[in-house]
Amino acid sequence: MTVSGSWVDAVVAAGAVPASHVPEASLGRNDVEEFTGADPVEAGELRVHPLDDARPLALGAVSFLDGIEQWRVVGYGGITPIVRAHAAAAIRRRGPDRRLRTVAEAAEEVAITRLDRLPAGVRRALEAADVRVLDFPAEDAGQPARALAAARLEVQKARAALERRLAEQRLRALAADEWLVVDGVLSDSAALSEHPRALGVVKSHGAQYFEGAELERALTLPDAHRTGVFRPKVRGAGRDIYSWYVRLWPWEGNDLLYGLLRLEARAHPDTLGLAAPIAAWIRAQRAPIATPDRRWDRLLYPIHDVETYLRARAPSDLTSQPASRIPHPGSRLPRAAS
Amino acid sequence: MIERRDAPHPSHLAPPIGRVVATEQKPATPHQFHFWTANQTTIGIGAIVRVEEPGSGNGETGKVVWGVVTDGFAYSDLATPLHDVVGAEGDPAKAAESPTVRQEIRLWTAAVLRQTPEEPLQPVPLGQVHVASDVDVAQALRMDAYLGGAEPTAIPVGLYTSGGLEAPVYVDADFLLGPEAAHLNISGVSGLATKTSAVEFLLTSIFQHFPPHKGRVGAVCFNVKGPDLCFLDRPGTLQDEDRRRYERLGVEPEPFRRVRYYAPFKADGVNLNTLRTHPDLVGDVEPLVWGLREVLDYAEVLLNRDDIDAKADAFIDFLADRVVDKEFEDGFGGVHRVVTFADLERLFRSIFDGLELASRGGDSWRTHHIATMRKVRNRLANISTRCKGLVTDDGPSNDLPWGRFDDRTVYVVDVANVDPLGQDLVFARVVSQLRERLERRDLGVDAVVVFVDELNKYAPADGPETYVKKMLLDISERGRYLGLVLFGAEQFRSQVHRRVVGNAGTVVFGRMDADELATPGYQVLSPATKIKLATLPIGELMVRHPHFTQPIFVRFPRPAVLRGRDGVERYPPAADLPFEDAVARQLVKLDRRVRPNQVKDLIADRREEDVRRALAHTRQTRPQDALAHFKKQLGGRVAAAPAAARESVAPLNQISDEPY
């Protein structure tokens, strides 16, 4: 009788790296999945550099920015969903005492729907309400599944806009030795992508910049190593940026993207000299571990802290509740807090 | 009077130091709530806080709740300890160097002291938490009920101290000294001098703040070990901090103005059995000497459980009613007037001789079996032997000034070196006298504090039902109506009879032993409170009082009296004097004109018991011319008579099995 795991053992024995659970977070964002390409900057091809001798960048204060979004369908106008969404962003600054304190925050509640698909009365009520209404595209207003996906995209845009606004404001107040670390890409903002002390930390790897041996080199980066700096090919409204990968934890035994971060900094020659110190600095941020978040292998604790802060301040009625989904007899709409 | 020390503004205007939180797991209730504070906070276990419910906005103020912190928690967002190990790669040094400090929380649990309005009683609102001010402390502890008004009854007990605030804490005299409640019990480990110091300070406070409308108050303190209470009239050393605390509490830092010391003699009958024998001080010490009458009234104390029977009781009653202090015919031709132990012994001898000489040797006398009489004789003889010095075989007694107790006076009865049986006797007689006199309202004061250390010895939780224990129970349960107030101290409260400690209206705890805190009596205390009790510094106490719904920690100044240990160093006890010198010194004390050499010449070659009898009589009479009186009592020198041949006595019949 064949043992169920025997074929796995066979492929591992043949040279495959053993792996286990692939967490949901490793799937990456689904909005950037296409191949974009990149140009190596440090050398002619993407190389791997150990961080053993790299001295972490000596930073004074560091500000960390992150945002959250929360939403729920609060009603239907016909078959058109009406979504109540909350987007928020905050910057928490870490000073010499190593404690994080909020220095900036912004939040906004929006309604997302397709106004022209709503019954007139509902539309008028919504227009009269003291809330910004975002329309998702008309072509998504049919099937609820597409409508909800479109609504989610609008919420993400609202959150991204808040983050961008807050980051750009903070850049102007940044002290001379202070850095701003952003959860996500810098290239969405001209100010961020050009600032000498702004750093983007990207933990989702849906975008593909390399192929073949370079891709394998990037994704099998050993622990305590970084790749060479590369310049992602500009797409859409993206700005020119320098980027490189760094591995925080050994991935062997987990999955390829385990502990893998992609960093972004301004496209400037000085960045080449900072790539190793920044990578070493990022690696030093592994402690404390950002548990219980499932993405803790890539989630920096200060970013996790900002997220915790924002969730603590979000409207409690928007957080998911493990409530029963038994029908509401006699009611047309579930009551929603204003 | 309540006043602030260093509060810049009222608590309701000061910024909050925390906020009440309630979850399903840790809800706020009418008796308990939880709140968080910043990591750096002045709040600690025992701190009093004030919770304010936001007003409704129409001018009405919300509910106000006062609570005392009973427990504290700190935790971070760390999911499991393993994650910290992983983050630090197994190196504790790295954990300390992590670039970011984890989020932490300081969460506190508080027990509700008071709510306003008090009805309807509801869960604590999720409001802001403020540090309590002086006024808050008074309200939280319901002291406002007895601090003011036409007849305030507040007695300062200590300072509540937390977060830079220092507020006097008062107990209610009506609940400390009766009639509403009474008695105080204090527990704490030995060796820190906390228990004795606390009682000394509290007595000072009582004497200075006992409300005039409640009359006169005194204290009787039994010194049961060492020199603890031997120097209450001598000033001790105080630090500036102590003086400041005295001032804050409104108590004058001074030793007791009126202290009367009583101590029995040693076996020689002339040297006092106390550590207060320094020549400068011994003049204040009155001998405590009891005779047959004083002992016979409390003979039950002397009888153990096996002894107690109706026959012995009946015989003792017979002696007390029919024999002592009366002309009594023994039935064999002899007439006796029994006043002293020696007289009684003569009577017994006469009876036993009479019975033996009687034909066929009867075994009963006046319906009392000879075995019973021998047992009683044995016990009475035993006390006069074991407590020689306290109990005199002959001569008059010298006692506390019954009926003439002075206001604000401490009567120290030093029985530290007395045989335990004698201690029981002293305790039983003194307390019984206090009780009887207070019942008749002829003691001289309206209320008496009786301080008894080592209460676990006199009223143990288990063991036989002794006379002393029964008496302590009686005081505990009924003393408050009389003004007879028991201040008991012991190391282990759990070892004291629960009805004695249970009836103490005010309970004070010093530093406690961890094993003691593990006993069931402390289950109501939180683990944090227990830890605080186990590490309590000298000078800090936890107080429970009927007005306080929760125990409160207070600090008190060290007493302004000389500590026993220091007193012995400053006033070293004098060595025992030879018999002649001791007699001379006592006569000199009574009359400064007396020359010691005159006394020595006078008593040379005289029997010591005759000298002691004459001295006791002189001491009791206190004549103008002590030497002349002494000489008269001593009588003329009589040549020693040759010893008479003892008449042979036939052996007794039928009593060969009696064990006495």
C-alpha cells in the first residue's frame, strides 16, 4: 500500500523545497496581477546580496502610515446595493522612547452605490444625507456580485486617497532625520516617490517584475538577503521608483512569499547606497512580531499598531459581527446606525 | 477638618487619569468596575478614585462613583510568549532591544465604595476616572456623616496617601468605642512594632479627639511581653515626616500625660516585677498585690476543665460567702477570721486535723467531701506559690483605683513576667472589675479601652473554654453597650476565636504573613491586596471600619512615646535590691524623711513576712509619718518561741484514692 505522502517526499528528494500552508495573504492583491517588468539598476541582472555585513540605517524618529477600510451593505435600492463605508488612515510616530504615538489621522464615511439605479425616493434621501456618495461604474450595477466588487474598489480608492493626503501632509512636517514608512507603494504619489526619506513597504506580491531565473532568484531569496535594486517599469499613473526585495524570515518550510517584502524608495543614485542599510533596518523591525495578524511574517509591528489603532477607533457597528443570519421577520431593512 | 495639601484644582476639573471599560467578560457592576490608565500613573493598589458619569446635558449632573483599587493588570498585545521568543530569536537581550515597544495596558479593578445618588443602585457608568481629592476621600468613606455637625465623632486614624494626595482618614467614635459598634482588632507579623505602635498612636488620637459629649475615657493596657508599654509617658524620637503627619491629622505629638503603672512584686515581695525599675521611673510604679478575697472571687480562673465540677464550685462559694472576712467556727472548737491565704491555710489545717482526730475519721465536713476541700486547697495554694509577688499569703492588697479612674489616663498593668496562670487571673479580675464598675457607672470614666496583645493566647480559635476566653467573648459581644472596648492584637487573626475578631467593628492589618493570608478569613481580599499586605512597610496599615465599604490603606506617624526597646536602653532596669534596701526604698518613696539606715536597723532580724505585712499596710494607709506607722505595724521584737512538738495524727480513712 502506498503511503499518501510518498510522492511529496519523492519530489523533495529530487530537489524541491518543502512547503506547507499558503496563507491567504500570500495571494497578493488582485488588482495588479499582470507582468510589468523591471530594469536592474545595481547590476546588469538581478542579483542576491547577503545582509550579514550591512549596518542598519541609523534613523532618528520614524513615522509609520497605514489605512483601513470597513464597509457593509446597509440596504438595497431595488437590486442595487447601498454600501456604508469607513476609510481611515493614521500616522504614528516612533520616537527615542520606542513608543508609537499618533501624529496625524483622518477618517471619512462614504456611501457607495449607483445613484441612478436607485428608486427616486431612496436617491433623494441619500443625496440629502450628510455623507459623500461615491458611484460605482454603471456597467457593474447589474449583478450584485459585480456591484459589490466595484463597491469594494471604491472603498479602497477612498482609503488610498486618505493615505496619500495624510502622507503628503506629513512629508512637509517631517524632521530632518525622520523617515516616513508607508504600508504600500510610493509610486501612487509624486511627493512620496520623490522624497528622500520616504519608504514604501509592500507585502503583497501580485505584481510580477521578473521572469525566469531572475524571478526565481527574487522569490527564493534566502533569509537575511536582499536583491539588487531594480526600477519597475512605469505603468499607468505610476511614478519612477527604485525597488528591491528583502527576506525577513526563512521561507523554507512555509511558502515562497513567506517573510518577503518589496521596498520602494525614490529613484535616485543615493538610494543605491542606502539599499543595504535600509534592508538591514527593515529586518531589524521583525521584533516585536505582529501577531496575531496572520500576515505577521511580513507585517511590521508599527504598521500593525497603526492598523490596530484605526480599528479601535472605527465605528463599532461596521466591524464584522458573528451574528446569526436568521431572517428579520417584518422588517424591510436592517437598522443601521447613522 | 478636611483640607487639601497640594491639589491645584478640584478633582472634577483635573484631567482624568483613566476611563472605565466594560466588556462581556469584565462588566461593570454596582460593586465593581474596571478602568485603564496610562502606563505611567500614580494609581496603585489601595488608591481611591472617582468616576463621573457625563451629565445629560440639561444641567443635571450624572452619577458619581467612588472606588478603591483592588487589583491591577498589565498586558501587551503579545499573542503567546512563544512569539516573543521567536521575535528575539531566543535571545532575551535582543527582546529588550526591539525597535518598537509593544502596546501595553494598565487595567485596574476597583471595588465600589460609594455611589451618589445611592438609589437606584446601578452598575458603574463608563465614565472618566479621576484621582480622589480630600473631599472625595471623605465622601467615599462616608466620613462626611461624622466629620461635621454639632457633635462630630471623628477620630483620626491615619493618612490615606496616593499619587501625591494625602487625606486624613477618620473613624467614627460611635463605631470604635460604642455604642453603635465597638472594639478594634489588629493583626500583623511580630517584630515590626506595628501593632503596638498603631495602638499607641490610636490611643493618643482617641484621648485628643474623644468627643466631649461622650464623656470621659480611659485605657487599661496589659503589658504581656517585654518593655512594650513601659514608657508611655516618656517622649520618643520623631522624624520630621512623623511631625508632619501628626500636624496633618490634627494630633499633638506628645507622650501620654497621665499614665499609671501597676506591676506585681517578684517572689521576694519587695522588688517590682517589671522592666520599669530604673531609679528615675520606678517611683511611678504601683505594686499590684492581691489577697485571698481578690483571688477567691475569680477562683474559677484557676480551675482547669478537669477541676470544674459542682462540688468544687459549691465549696469555693461556701468559702467566699461564709468564711472569708467573717468570724467562723470550724466545728472542732476553733474560731477563725480568714482574711489571708495564711488564715485560710490555718483553717484547712484545723479542719483536716479535726476530721482526722474525730472518731473513725469522717470524710465530710459541712457536706463538703474532704477530697473536694483538698482539691480547692491545692489550687489556691498553687496560685499563691506560682504567683508569689502578685498574690500575697498575708497582708493587705494593693489594686487599681477602682471608682477613681481619671479621664484620658492610661493604666498599664505589667504582667509580662508573671506566670501564665497569674496573667489569666490578673486579666480576669481587672476586666471583670471594669465591667462591673461600668455597669454601675462608678468606674470614674464612661468608656475604657482594654488593650490586650497576644489575643490568640487568651481567646484562641480552638482549645478549652477557659474563663478568660468566655470573658473576652462576653466583652466582644456586649461590651459596646457598657463602654468596655477591647483593642486586641495578635500575629495570626485566624488563630483567634472568630466571635472575638468578628465582633470587632474596626479591623486593622499590618504586614501579614503569607501563610496567614492563605487562610479562609482573607478570601474576600484580592490577590493584589494580599500581596500589598504581605509587603506592607512599617507605618502603613489596612483599616476596615463599619463606615468604609472596603478596606483602606493608611499611614500613621510613629507614636510620640518612647519605644519599649529604646526605653530599656535609656532607662536600664535596676538590679534587684537586697530585701532591706528594697523595703527602705519603698518607705522613702512614701515619706522622703525616712532614712534608709533607720529602716534597715528596724527590720534587722525580723521575719520577712512580718516586714512585708507592715510595709503593705503602710503603703495602703499612706500615713503622714510612714516610718512610725511602719514601726507600729511591725510590732515589738518577740523572742523566737521554741518549736512546739507536733501532735501526732492518725492517718485518714477511706480517702487513700484521692489524688491531692
